[in-house]
Amino acid sequence: MRLRALLGSAALLASPLSVVTLSTGAQATDVQTVPAEPVTCQDLPRVAGQMTCMSEVGAAVAPTSVRSLARAQLSPQSGASKVGSYTPADIAALYRLPADAGAGTTVAVIEAGSSPELETNLATYRSRFGLAACSKANGCLSELNQSGGSVLPAPVAGWDFEINMDVQAVSAACPACRILVVGAASAYMNDLNAAVQTAVDRGARYVSMSYGGAEWSHQAVDDRVFATNPGVVFTASTGDDGFAGGTSFPASSTHVVAAGGTHVEKVSGVWHQTAWDHAGSGCSAYDPMPTVQRAASVAVTACGLKRATGDLSALADPHTGMLVYAQHAWYNGGGTSLSAPLIAAMYALAGNHTDPFSVYYKTAWLTDITSGATAGCDGSSRCTAGPGWDGPTGLGTPDGLAALSLQTRASTPAPALATPPVPPSQAPTSPAVTSHRFARSGAMRVSGPARRGRSVRASYGTFRADSLLGTVLRPAVTISWYVDGRVVRGAHGRRLVVRRAWAGKRLSFRITAVAPGFLPSTYLSRRTAKVR
């Protein structure tokens, strides 16, 4: 995990799961009481056939710091620096979004289960940042089950933080938008698709899906709900496991805008965006490349006749994430679960629900992300950011609403309907490429008592070939240990003896798995352990 310096009095930084306080002109200090980290889908074993939510929890943030950040957005400093803990004002500044658009427009977020404190959490979030109330009473917020009824489904493990982050992300990007939350009975695709259809039937023309799963040979069945509802913008997360995690559906659907992810920092008043190193991307094994995507020649080279993901990107790195209020505490939230509702809300601001893919002809009004690569990358544009289209960030991030609007004229001519060339990876003259990937299941955590003089162990689950149903593997695993985000030199064993000097700090680790015939894959422990 990377530790970044504090940049200016408004900057905020914490190693994962630590709580920091902030006061203007003062140095950040640790708070002793640390709230329990919300459990997300990333912490739970994946179940074959179920979709996984893509929310990520970064650093917890002390309420005093949130108050300082809320005050700071009222009188922003032009040359200020900041890393993470972004507010609605930051989101508006980053993407140059108008403050008065979207009134009366509904953005739907599709979830598994429900969050009992959703409305209360949203009220806390919006009031803290000076946004108008959005409640069921005033008609701004609505919750339905997958059949359109008012009896909400039971909470589903791992989804509570996801649901709250989705709703708050829409609020941040489009404060005037109405929000419809449709909860499916489970994370299985048939229930989620029923929820999608209900959202459309209730009039939502912008639908965000912060989840995904492995592609399968009959996914055309699941694709019908998107194909048979023209005039609706669907956005979906590309995944949080990097290139090594494989291509994610429904992001790989020809009818869905695939939302990739970025790492964002503000330095001396200037926004810097790079590809988030865990953003998903790739080529669909089943869905064809839509004609409009052929405007991006790099995508054609990367994936040939198949659908390439992603299309657009937005903030996703939880270490430079957006402030989220859930489970009675503030956190940095991220994952491509964040980028999907942000992008859906931006389409709503632009008022374009009929032709979302026209963005491929309007790249002059996007911020092209040209640096960064993702975990397990093979060096290709499928997982390395570069000029034009690339897998992790797609065409880039919105710079205002021009690229998303129907009113903007194309900046790129429509492509000829020619058969795409064979990608280099398939050409006879290309070198052979690695074709297999690791699929890892089980939580990554620091196991054992994190006490001075005792030892802890890196637990990282099980590796399988290509999918969670594949053959169990025993790859060579290299481990690096971190204390408050700083690497521990020479510590590469699975066990680590805890030193006295680490009291009050947090332990985490990174692993890289290698095996013949497989792409090397790197994973970070999302849970940390505080040394007692």
C-alpha cells in the first residue's frame, strides 16, 4: 500500500482503516477510537453464479476532519492540495459539473438487499455538505423491491456500504437528481435483472449497477434486459481485481457503459488522474464489439471483434476516495462501484439517455488518462493507460458535460464498417502470450494477535485456474509487509514478528502470485491489523 505525503492544510491522509483528525494549519494526528471497518463483498468468499459488489473501503475519517472539509468547500483555495476524502464540491470541481442541472431526473441504483439506515445516512451526508434534503417524504428518495413493491428485501451480507456509497455518489455528482434504489432479493443475476427492469418500468432512464461477475457462455440471456430497453443509459463497474481479475459482466455487455477507475490527487490546485491499479478491464469472450467502439482504433487492436472494456472512467481508488457516511462513521469509499454511479449521474446531468455511446465521437471533451497500469497487466493497452482508449480508463474521464451531451457535435468521424484487423496477440508473427489467469477466493487479512513481540500471518485464501470453479493451484507467492503504508525492508515471509516501535500502527501486506503459464497477479490486503 502506498503512503502519500500530506499536501497542504486541506489535505487528508490515512493508512487504510486508520482514523485521522484535521484542523486548519495543524498537523494530522491519530484518534485512538477506530470504528469497525464495514464488511464489503470483497471481504467475503465469492459464490458461483452470484454478482459481487465492487465497493472498497479506504481510510476511516474522524468527524472533526469531515467538518473541516465541509467548511473548506465553502471557501476553496485555488492552490490547495488534497489527497482523498473528496466532498461533493471536489467531485463537481474535478469533472467541471454544473450545480443547477438534473432537477426532476431520476437515477436508479440497483442493489442486492437493503440498508436499514440508508435514508438516515443520506440525510447526514447531504446536510454535512450543505445539499438540499433528499428524503422519501419530499419525493427525492425512493426504495423498492425487485417486483416494485414497498416491502424491502432483507440485507445481503457485504452490500450495506455499497448501497450507501451508491446513493451518496449520485448525490455528490447530481445533487438535484432524484434517486431510486431498487433492492434485489439476492445477488443472483435473475434477481438483479428483475430489479433493473423494475427501475426502467418506474421511469428511470439512468441506471447504475455497481457489481459484476465472471462472463459465461449464455450471458446473452442476461443481456436481454439491457438490449430490450433502448433509451436507457446503463452503467456497470468493470471490476476491482485489475486485469488479472478477468472481464466482468454486465460491464462487458454491448448495451452497457463500462465504468473504469482512476486514482486522483489534487496538487497545488491542479487535478492529477492516473489509472487505478485495480480497475478491471479486458475483452469479452462472448459479446461482439459494438460498431461505435470501432472509432477507438486502439480498442480494435486490443480486442478485435470482441467488446472491449471500459468505456469511461471516474474516481475509484479508495486510498484517494470520496467521503462516504455508513454504519455511524465516515470513510473514504472507492472501487469501480464508485465510478459507475458517478458516470450515471453525469449522463443524467447531460440529459442524454438515448445515445450514451456517442461519447466515442466526442473525445475532445474528455480528459485522456495516459499513465498507470493494473494488477496482472501483460503490457498491452488492455491494461495499460495511454493516449486514446485503454482498458482501465476507457476514453478517459468527463471534462464538463459536452462529451456526454446530445447537443455536442462529434469531434471524431464515424468509423467505416470494416472488419477489424486481427489483434497482434492473435497474429502469426506475434510472440506467444500467457493465456491463463489466477482466480483467488477467500479474504486477505493479517491473522493472529497483532501484539508487540508476537507474530502475525498473511492469510490470502486459495488460488484457482481461470475461474473460481477451476483447478486449485499452488503458485509461488512473494510477500511484502507494510507498517502504516511503508514497506518493511527484508520482510518477505508469510509470518512477521511485531516490533515494539510499531505500537498503534497498522499492518498490511501485498502478495504477488506467479506460476508457469499464468499472468503474474498482485493483491493487496484490504483489511489491516492495529498493533496493540
